[in-house]
Amino acid sequence: MKAESLRKKKNWASHQKTWYGKWHVWLGLIAGTIILIVSLTGTILVYRDEIDQALNPELFKAPAQGQKLSFGQITEQLKRDHPDWKPEFLFRAEGNNHENLPYRAHLEGKEPEREIFVNPYTGAVTGSRIHDSAFIDIVLEIHRTLLIPVVGRYVVGISALILVILTISGLRLWIPRQWKYLQSRLVIKRNASLSRQNYDLHQVLGLYSSPMVLLIALTGVVITFLTIIAPVMFLVSFEKPKSLAQILNNKSVYVKGAKPISIDSAVAIAQRAFPPKSEIRGVVFPDGVKGAYAVYGQGPYVTKTGDNNFLYVDQYSGKINFNTAVDLPNTGKMYLNWVTPIHYGTFGGSVTRVVAFIASLIPSILFITGLVIWWPRWKGKAKKKLRKRRTMSPVSDFESPPNPNQR
């Protein structure tokens, strides 16, 4: 009985591994090219700020000159100097040494959309560019949407989910049939043939990188499908589910003849509402008479990227409609402070960025090594099927079938 039970377990394990192998191969072939593109663009985006500043040094010059102007003062100066401009938002620079970098503003209703760089000490415009034509922004759009409107975002998200499945199925395929072969699965055989070394590289690289790749892929899925995941955040926190539309209440109560509060007043309200020692990162201006101010802040936190918060302020009454610091459950706060920083490796500084760079690059290497493994096998199977058909055919491949009309 024991022998029979052991035989059934072995057969089940073998059958299971066969199906894992099929899923691994076909999902890899279906989504592999997209994963390759997203992987390579992801490696660039890990160092997006440094690359952007290196490619456009003339745009990123704003040496410290005393005290910075307020967001309101900068906006008023932009309106005076450029009366035909209508700024949509104004944000301080991100990255190292941001004190010597200009602020960024986007102009509303401009086609193509323009990005304006503003000296925070003088309010003078230091440069501008067409936003969508900037190299980093093109790379970002490829990474997020493959430059395909609407559908592309979800294609990328599904590919990230497939990468999760590929990683898990790859780990299952890596498990040796007998544990005495474990050591051979942990190293690359240097004296073996090139095809064997490629096979070992695929297995070993996939094994050691699996935790990092899983984190990158899972955070990518969460970022893409946030509208679906947002209600789940509340459920997990044992709160009533809310959609993104309910969470982001960015409307003001308009009363005829009401005068909007100033930008600096909205910033002051936000400063008092944010956690202590928070620094204002930027302001999004109200969209029409029913829009609200959106103010973004950043405070000290366990991650290098800080404690990120934002809130909406009614542009007439100054009432806070929504504040992530108090209105989001803990799962929502985790999203703000961990998901994107983990995805790009910015949460721990230079070391974690290097790790994220490697983790972003590895899926493309696994796709190429996987193709090198699959192609000869597929070619061999195709030849085998062809030979089988030839042996079964009554007509020789080197002879033409007889023509009944020929005498």
C-alpha cells in the first residue's frame, strides 16, 4: 500500500510539474516581449531624475539666492510676466540637492502641453519644453502604457501579473526531483556546453532574483489596478469600502459671488493639517469654479522618500475635504509611502536603487535565456513531427503524386 501511495504521489508531482512547465513556457512567449520592453524602460526610470538632469543641464539651474518665494508669489509673478499662461500646478524639484533645482509648472489648456521651469528664489522662468517630447516622459509612457491609449495601461498591468505567475511557476520547476541534486541547481556549470550554461543561468538567476522580481511585479500590478484595489484597502482595514471617486473629493461648494482664498492660504491650511515637520511639495490649482486646491506634503519617515500626504481644500471656505493623513486607512498609507518607492527602489537610497535596477533588468535576461532554451526544443519537436508525417505518407517526399490526366 505504501509503495502504491508513493507511486501515485510521484505521478501527481510529475503531472503537476508538466503543467507548470507548459504554463511557464506559453505565458512567457505570450507576454515575454512586453515584459522585455517594460523591464528595460524600468531600468532607465530607476535613475530618471539623474538622466533627465544630465540630458537637459540648462533647464535644471537655480542656485540658492537667499529665501525662496512662496507658491502664491511665484504664481502671481508668472501671471504678471506671462498673462496668457494659466498654470495647472506648481511643484518643487525632486532628487538630490533639490534646493538648487527649479520648480516645475504645467500650463493648462496648452496643446502640446508645456512644462515650465521656474527659479524658486526669483520667480523667473529658466526654461520650458514640450512635456510629452522629453526623453524620460516618453520612456515613462512606454513603461506604463506602451504608447497605446487606454488599453495599453492594462496590457502592461496584465503582463506584470503574468510575470508574478512566471516567477512562481519557475520556482516550482526549479525544485529538483531528488534533493541530492539540489547543489547542481544552485550553480552554473562552467565546464558544460554553452546551451547547458544558458539553462543553468536561467535557473540560477531566476531563483536568486525571485524575491526582488516578485516585489517589482506585484507593485506594478497594484499601481495599474489601483481603482480595483482601492476599495479592498478599506475592507482589509475593516472599514466600509470606498471607490477612488469617493476618496478623492476634490470639489468646492460654489456660492455666487464668493471670492476664492489665496494659494498661500490653502498652503497654510495644509501645513497645519499635515503631520509635524512636513514640507509642502506642491500645489494643484482648482479646476474651474467647482474645483478645489490639492496640496501635497512630505515629512520625515522610515523611508528615504518620506511620509507622503495630500489633501483637498475648498477654494472658497478653506474647508479640508479630504486628508490622507487622517482619512486613509493604514493600507492606503502603505500605498502612498511604499508601493511606488519599492517599485523604483527609492525607499532606501542608493543601495535599494541599485537593487531595483538589477531586479528590473533580470526579467529581460530571463526572457532571452528562456527563448534560447525553448527554440531548439520547439525546432526539434517540429522536425520530429515532420519526419513522422513523412514516414506515414504513402507518397515519397521526393516524388510527385501521379497525374491521372497524364498518359
